[in-house]
Amino acid sequence: VTDGTRTEYRTCPLCEATCGLEVTLHADEVVRIRGDRDDVFSRGFICPKGSTLKHLEADPDRLRTPLIRRNGVHEPAAWDEAFQEIESRLRPIIEQHGPDAVAVYLGNPNVHSMSGVLYNRVFLKALRTRNIYSASTIDQMPKHVSAGLMFGHPDLIPVPDIDRTGYLLMLGANPYESNGSLATAPDWPGRMEAIMERGGTVVVVDPRSTRTTRAASEHVFIRPGTDPLLLFGLVNVLFADGLVDPGRLADSVEGLDAVRAAAAPFTPEAVANGCGVDADRIRRLARDLAAADTAVVYGRIGTHTAEFGTLASWLVDVLNTLTGNLDRPGGAMFPRAATEQPRDRRGFRTGRYTSRVHGLPEVRSEFPVATLADEILAPGDGRVRTLVTLAGNPVLSAPDSDTLDRALGELDFMVSLDLYLNETTRRADVILPGTPPLRRPHYDFAFTQLAVRNVANFSPAILTAEHENPDEWRILLRLAAVVAGQGRSADLDAFDDMVFATLIGRSVADPGSRVTGRSPEELFAATTGAPGPERMLDFLLRTGPYGDGYGTAPGGLTLERLRAAPHGVDLGALEPRLPSALATPNGRVDLAPKVIIDDVARLSKRLTSSGNGHLVLVGRRDLRSNNSWMHNLEVLVKGKERCTLHVHPADADRLGLDPGGMAMVVSAAGSVAAPVRVTDDIMPGVVSLPHGWGHDLDGIRLNVAATRPGVNTNRLVPAATDPLSGNAVLNGIPVEVTPT
Ligand code: SF4
């Protein structure tokens, strides 16, 4: 510290890449943010969003006090007033209609927040509703389902070992814009280029030409939504050519014959028409994949947000297994996170109960967000009457968003915890301001489980609370106390002690834990860190695989050790973990889960289809955009219009669209008018709009975003789902496009 200037280091919480930031402050004002060159994982890399935490902190539109809606206008309120309003309106609904009358929506920022990861569950447990919805059914549930069915636990997700692979086959991902997802790696572009620099190959399958496809060794155009046809074609060739070799895991894998039988009809010739990739190319890709010394198949958003999302996600790991690349360096590997706790062998299933209106199965104790509007609008017993949103903006990010927006207007009561008065929270009766990133501690529980290298990095809060606002975990505890009937004045410190003691109690009772049979009181007393998420983190680190085991492994990880390492601790490259890490009841990989094999018949009907002549709509990512919620930062949205409709020149000609003119896009769900950009970066027959825009609704307080509102592409997306995962179908939407 000199002249009141200090430098702090922390992990960027904005996306999954977990880059290290160097933050320079002067008298509690952020002066500069740049990449932390000494960060053990990111080595100085950041994207344009990383430095904007400074602008987010200073944004005058960011909420700093609770708001209560009175006569249609959101007015500032004191915290106690806000909780009094919540208690007086929420409790009677629970008492009269039961907890299922209250739905909860968990937005994506929760997985980037210690409080979100650790305390949402306390709130949900206190509420005991079945009406839980989240951003997971917008873009990633297929991976959880396929991983759960194959490996026994929905979080046991293999990630591409991109730092050691010789061949990467990537579908539906654009890490040059998104920085990677379900595969945490700062500087994906640099790591991808390193594959080719060491003589390897990167093949990207995408209906669009992107910065990622242009950087790759090869780009394969594919018809949107047909990834499983191509993937099945590859599986078919591996069997037909005798190239199947699961290697070291051969004795730990079951279901090979069922996969062979399921793949039999999907010959390259049979799938070529449907997916738009010719048969010879499919054969060559399969043979290259099998021949590579190390190879990995990785699929992301484009494969998951489609009609056959779970099938596609499953086939990705089938291919990794059949080629002997599952769980080996350079293949698809399972991270060992520093806070990982033992998993039981109960296995994974879905559909333990179903949704009221459409009978959709629960998946991971959630219902598809695509059905939330119907659960609110359809009359009858069990109707959702109240919604609590914890971050997120489903009015922009969920399918059939016009209907959802209308449904929110029908609620009896709505509460939101959020940084902004946005398109969703404008419907709330009470809005509680979330804690901005620099004012809260940070540890990436979720993304260390998905990282391509084992690392641990703790970031203390570097600014104190503003206006003495409570931390988010205290807000969540108070909400939990209210819904549980303990009242808004409950003793939160005692409540938190009880929550922490319960965590310890479960651990000492678990025969697989590192502290089995130890004294809970002794562990409670020995834990360091402030009450709330910090001491829970200390406990989870110390009982995790690298932890000090509360004295049994001196020198092991503790919160104190992470505090002393502001650039993070490198725990090494990923190591093989199977079969011992499997959580299936029989301890083997189930390559052919019955519910997945049963779904193949649905795909078979697509074999002969080459589309019905409709244009189809796909989404796209932008490096300067983060889903729906960073469009109020001038530094990110200035410059050229980003929310444009990409159209191939041949389609533009045929439809009479002028470059720079406007087009009306109409689907079965709705319509939007968007500026046209004619580009051969997109396949003929496909058009693209980015998601997260549409900041033109009344009642929001996003003054910068409102000047460049863009259009909400989810107004065009019907409320359809992938039946196995409940994931929204956001890609491959049939549309009509006309000039306006
Ligand atoms: S890539 Fe993601 S984690 Fe890294 S600086 Fe950008 S937003 Fe932050």
C-alpha cells in the first residue's frame, strides 16, 4: 500500500473461465483491472468483460437499496420494511396453498457466487417447494442427465483435456466468444491454438462460420439440431470398421452391444442427408478420431439446446469411450476439485415426480423453465401463485418469453434478489439488491469441478458492504427464516451456526468422509473463516481430497493456505480417476442407459428428413455480452449494433432482404423485427440472432441498455423441451423471414 493505493487479486466471477484479475484501488475506488500475470491458471489472460467489474461497481443503475412496488412504481425501502412486506404477503400464501404455490427461479449468476452455491439450498430446504426452475434447463441439463446416467452422478462430467490432446472434435461451441463452458479453461483460444502448434488437429462442427471455426484446422457445417445424427454416424463407422477399443476401461464399461445395435441404422449414408455432412467426410472423421494418439470429442451449447440434446451429449461421451479416450490424458477426464466430497453409489434417475400441468419429469429436483409460464397460468389446485427469482432474467432468457412475461403479471406476489431492475424483476413486488462481485468473497465451487486443470483460488471481498447492506448469504438466510415461519427477526447467527453444524454432522456420519467419526464440536471450533460461506469453504477444503483433514494431513489445503496464495494454488494436471470415481450402483460405466436407448427411436424418424424448406433460427455468442445482464455497461455495448439477424447472401437474395435493412422474423411462438446483416458466415437455410437482448420493456431501470435494446430472440422460441432433460430447444427453430 502506497498513497492509499493497493492491489488485490481475485478470480473473475463473470463466466466459467475463472481468470485471475489484478485490481488496483485508490481509497476504495477501483482504478484499474487487468489480468493477473501470476495467476496459476490464467497467466494474465482476460477478456474485455473482466475489466468491467469496475464499471459494474460504479453503474448508477445497479440497485443499492431494496425496492417495493407501490401503485405500479418501484420505490426505495428500508431492509426491514422490505422483509416485512415479504413476510406479510408470502407466508399467508404458503399457509393457504402450501409451499408448491411458491416457485423459485435460480439464474446463472448463482453458480458464480459462494452464497448462491451454499445458501440457496438452505432457502430451498426451508421452503420445501417442488416448483424449482433454473438456467440449467436453458442450456446445460442434457450434460447432467447423460453424465448422471452413464457415470452415476450428474456432476461427474468429463472435460476435454485440451492441454494434452492431439485431436479435438468440437460441436456447437464457440469458445473464442464464450471462453468455454462445462470445460473451464482461461484462454481457450490460446489452448486451442497450442493443439495445432504441437501438430494436433482441431475440427469444429457448427452451422456458422465463427472466429473459432476460422482458427480451427477444419470446419464442418451442419444443419442445426442434427448433431446426434452426425455423432451416431461416427459411432456406426467405428463399429463397422472394427475401430472400437475402450482400452484400459474395457472391463469397466457395459452396454457396448446395445450401443452397436442402436447405431446400426445410422450409417454415414443414412445420416448424411439429415445432418448435411456427406458420408465420405463422416467416415474420414471417424477414422481420424480413432487413429489419433489422443483425441477428445466435446459438445456444448449448440448440442444441448436442441430437440435431441441428451442424445447428443451422451454420444459425445460414447465416442470418447469407444476410442479409448475416456479418462486418459489428452482425452475426456474427470477433474478432482479441492472441495469435492464423497459420492454415494445410489446412481441417478429422473422423474421421481412430475410437473402439474404437462406431467414433465423432475430432473435434479427441477422442472423445465419452459413450463413455468403454464404452471402460473393454468388454473387449479397447485397453481404457482408466487415467484422468487434469485438472479437471472428469464423474461429474456427462457423460451416463449412473451407468455412468461404475461404469466409473471398474473402472480399474486413476486420477490427478486438481483443487481438490477430488469425485464424480469420489474414484475417483482419486492426487489432485494444483490451483493456486487467486488464486495463479496469468491471461490469457484462449480467451475473447479469442470476445470481442465486442478486448481484452487480464494478471493476475499475487496470492498466493504455499501450502505451496510447485508451480504447475500444473510439475505438468503432471512428469506429461509421467513418461509419456514421463523419470522424475519430470527437470529441469523444462530441459524447459520445450525446450518454449519448440520454440514459437519453429515460429514462425520459419512463413512467415506475424511472426518468420519470425528467430534463435530471439535471440528466446528477448529474451523477458520468468518461465519457464512467462508467457514463452510474452510471445512470443505479441509475435508476435500487435498485438505489437511483437520490434522490428519498436515500441510494440506485450508482456507488460510489459500489466503496466503493470492494467485491460486496449482494442484496439477488431471489424472485418471476411473473406475473408483464412478457413482453407478455397480461401479461400471453404463454406456447404454435404457432411457437414452429408448429415445433413439425418436431420432430415427429424422433419418430421412432434410428439413421442410423452412429457414431455421440459431443463436450466437458475443465476446462483449454475458447472457442478458451486462448490456448496461457502455464500455461493452458501444460501437456497432450486435443484435442483428445474420442471413446468407443466397437467402437474402431469394427473400429480397437488403443488407442493413430490417426483417420481420416470424415463428410459431411470436415475431420480432431485426436489422439484417448479410454474411456468408452462416449456412444457407439458417439465420441467427444473439440471445439476451430486448431491453425495450416498460418499467426497467437499465438506462444504457435501453438505448440499444436489440430484440429478444426467445420471443420466437416455442416452449418445447428435450424430453429426457427438460432442456429448452433454442436452436433449429423454423422461421419465416420477410423484409419490412
Ligand atoms: S473470460 Fe470470463 S472469467 Fe475471464 S475475464 Fe472474461 S468474463 Fe472474466
